[in-house]
Amino acid sequence: MANYKDYKIATLGSHTALQILKGAKDEGFETIAICKRGNTKPYESYKVADKIIEVDDFKEYFQIEQQLIDEKAIIIPHGSFVAYIGAEEVQNVKAMHYGSKGILEWESDRSKERKWLLDADLKLPKVFDSPEDIDRPVIIKFHGAKGGQGYFLANSPEEFHERFKEFPETEDQIAIQEYIVGVPVYSHYFFSPLTDELEVMGFDKRYESNADSIGRIAAKDQVDVGIRTTYTITGNVPIVLRESILPKIFEMGENVVKASQKLTDKGLYGPFCLEGIIDPNLDYFVFEISARIVAGTNPYINGSPYTRLRYDEPMSTGRRIAREIKTAIESDQLDKILG
Ligand code: ATP
């Protein structure tokens, strides 16, 4: 039997690295954190990294990659990994990479992503091809905007053009999406190709500035001061869903995995997240999928209420990844989970 101790787990020091590395250590792996110079403190203080490789910029990943290969490190990609290295460059990663690279192409392109999610029978907010068609509240999203910065709302073509004037320089592609009035719910999943089973790991909602503070100000003051809603992500808040919604949550996740298997070789596996809004009719409108671990799992380093039901030990998403890797190594199926 192959020995998992021959392998190490590595990730970039940001996003969900603390739980990835802590989870890996809990499973018995040695860990490596690649940190920006000056940002090593959390990884030292929380004692999650056996080794820290410092770089001036995460873009230098390819310069230190050989070290990872020499150490037999398996790299765990997270949101910042893809954001800093670039969805296209990720295809050139030569170190052992956990998760499917092929699916990234479907996730990072809005129209491909939409096709995938529609194929999975999910409900999606309506998309408007032209601002002249706006006939209801819409949210305007800039492509590649970090953390929802600059997004704005409009109710009509006139309002759209009025607000759009504020972005004269923009060459970004924009997406005009129906604005769903309801509560945001981000559903965290894990799909194992080793057992063919989908697990629901937990849920969160985002804590966004200033969207989550506007309700603290009277409507009159909001108007007087001319506050514009922004969605800069600052943290994540755990939530527990009404239990009767759970069957639908499982079904949605399974459909997304099934649909992904028609798109790429191995399809989607490992952790992923459906991001959407549940409206008063309990319809769940999904506006995005993240095909990897999301920061919304960070409140659950000690496990979520849902992982507690399945595991009699703390099971973060980071630890679940490490467990999967360990099982794959020991059963000689590593090729099934590396992409
Ligand atoms: P990510 O970093 O995940 O790519 P983003 O920058 O693309 O995020 P979104 O997550 O798409 O931003 O959206 C930012 C905010 O806007 C979130 O609070 C989300 O709940 C809200 N939002 C996005 N789309 C809709 C929609 N169609 N209806 C209502 N609210 C929406």
C-alpha cells in the first residue's frame, strides 16, 4: 500500500489556507504554505504550516513550483489561487494539482457557466442582452470585478444609462441580471469520485460592505447621503437552512455534478459551491458556481452542523480534501482526483 506520508499538502497562504493546512495536518500530512513576504504571521501563529515558502508575489508561483514537485507536494487550489495565477495559467501547473482543471474553463466564462447550470435544471436569474430590455429590477455586474465592487442596480433603461455614465472608462463586459429579492444562501458541497457520493458540507451568507450595513440607516438618510450599495466581501456568516429545503439542495448538487460529467473528462469533483438567492416562494436562484473550496467554509474549521451529522470528528472542507487524498493514495487511485 502506498504511504500517504510520502506526500505533502501545499497551498497559497490566503483565502482558505488555514483550514486546508490544519485539515491536512489533522489527517497526518506535512504541510507547505506559500506566503507573500510579510504575510506569514497567521500561518506561523496558528501552527498549520510545517514549511513556509516566501514569495514577493503569488504570480511567482511558477518560479518555486519545482520545489513543490521535489517535495511531492499536492497543491490545493482555492479562490485566490485561481485569481492570482489566472484560470488559463492554472492549466500549466505541473505540480500535482487536486481537482479538475478542465472544469475551470466552464466556470470562468459566464455564458458557459450559464449553459452548464441550465443543463443541470437549476433556476437562474433572467439575463438581459440589452439595457433597453430592462423591465424589472436588475443588477449590473462587471466582468472580473473583485468582490462585487462597482456593481449597481437599475429599474429601467433610463436608470441604467444614468448610472452607467459613472463608468466612462470601462471596457469590461457587463452582465445585466434580474435582481432576485430574497436571502443569499451559499451552499457548500463535496463530491467524491472515489465513492460517487455527494455530501452537503454547510451553508453561509456573505458579510458585505456596505450592503450589510445599509439597513442600519434610515431610508431617508440613505437617500440624503446618496449611499450607493457596494458588495465588498469582508467575511462570512454561518447559516443553517430550513430542513425541508435540504432535499432540493442535494438534488441541485447532484444535477450539477452529473451535468459537469458531460462537459469534461472527469467532470466536477471535490468541494464546490452554489451561490444564489432564495426567494419568498422558496425558489433558489443560482447566480454563480465556484468549482473549488470557498471562503464560506471558513467558519467551520471545527466542522459544521451538517458534517457533525456524518462524521464523529471535526470535519472541515479542508480536512475532507485531505481525507480524500489520503484514501486515494492508500487505494492507489490518486489519478482519479488529480487534475
Ligand atoms: P465572486 O467573488 O464570488 O465572483 P462576485 O464579485 O461575482 O463574487 P457576486 O457574488 O456575483 O459577486 O455578487 C455580489 C453580491 O450581489 C452578493 O451579495 C449577491 O448576493 C448579490 N447578487 C448577485 N447577483 C444577484 C442577483 N441576481 N439577485 C440578487 N442579488 C444578487
